Amino acid sequence: GFTYNEAGDVGIDSDGNIWTYNGALPFEVTAGTNPTNNTSFSAVELVLDGDTSFYVPSNFETLQQAIDSLSKIKTTSNAVIEIIIESGHKLDSGLDVRYGDYSQFIISSEDATVYLSSSFVVATTPSYIPGNYSNTIMYTDNCSAPTWDVLVDAEEKDVAGITYHAATGSIESGKGVNNANSMGLIVSAASVVFAHGCQFKNSGNGNRTTTGSTLTAFECDLSG
């Protein structure tokens, strides 16, 4: 759900359409509401011309919902959309990003370390991805990936960290995925990734960069 508190507030539906609300405020929109069935909603075209932040789970329940919805919004060439994982929130599901330019996105967190929920569901991956890195927290394929600015402690859950498959992307210094029971960082299929100072410690099956891919990563911690 979402609450309109002030005139000018906008909400985003599951298809990425932008709506304002013209009725009495504040107004709480319950999950599953169809704005087209209520004349108090008006569709608007929104173009982000500056840096903007959205929050998980306050604005979107999952990273996947945030990316799927926000990637449909028009932005100016230099606008950055930051998706921030709020303090205390444990990730419930992974992120699958394919076939497009998502380089305007930064995924970050309020806490220094983010954890996975006990019911965490890994990202969806295609059948041709090998099993030892198909159960990933973020999977990217044939795209310019969001910048990863989060340190996840997987606490030895049966997950892989981040997979780049024919993708480009970057991981901020001090960020990554520690204690993944499967692989930590996978750079494959001619991917190009910049990850100076990243952390992928104690990966159960190690970390991998395949032939033809490029990983630029000085002073990273891949121990364990």
C-alpha cells in the first residue's frame, strides 16, 4: 500500500504508471487497488530530472518491485535513482535484471550490513545458468546493471552472491556479499565489472571470473 499525505504526492502502480490523488488527504491506498476504477486518481507523466531516492520496504516491498516499476519512468541523462534498503529490513527475495540499461540505479542501505530473511527466495535465473551460481541474490544478464552499494551477510545460507552474465556493472568499495554458501561473485560471458575494495569473504564455492570477462578489483577481500 501507499499513503498520499500532501497535494502533489505521486504513486506508482505495478505497471509503472504514475498517479496523483485529488480527494481528501491523507488517503491510504491498499495493495491491489486499481486506480482506473477511482475518479479521484489522475494519471500523470513524470520525468525525473534530478537524483531521487526510494525505499524498500516503505515505497516498494522488494528490490524487484522497485526496479520493475521505476525502470519505466523517464529520466534525464544524468538523473540517479537510489533504492535504499531501510534500517532493520531483511531481504525477502533476490533481484533479476536483464536486457536493458539500469545504470541509473544505485542499490544502497541505511545499515552497514544487510541480512536475508529466513524465507529468502533467490532471483529467477535462466535454465542455462549452472546450478552453483543460479541461486543468486542479484542476477544480471545482457544489461548495464545497477550499482551495488550494499554489504550483505548471507550467514551461510544456500545462496550465491552476485552474478554478471554478459553484463556491465560496478560494486562500491567495502560492499558485496559475505558468507554465501555457494559462490560469491560470478563474472561470466564477457561481462565487465569494476569492484575495487569489494567484499566476498567466505564464499563456500569461491568466486569466479570466466574467460573473456573482465573484473577490475584491487584490494578486495576474497578470503575464506
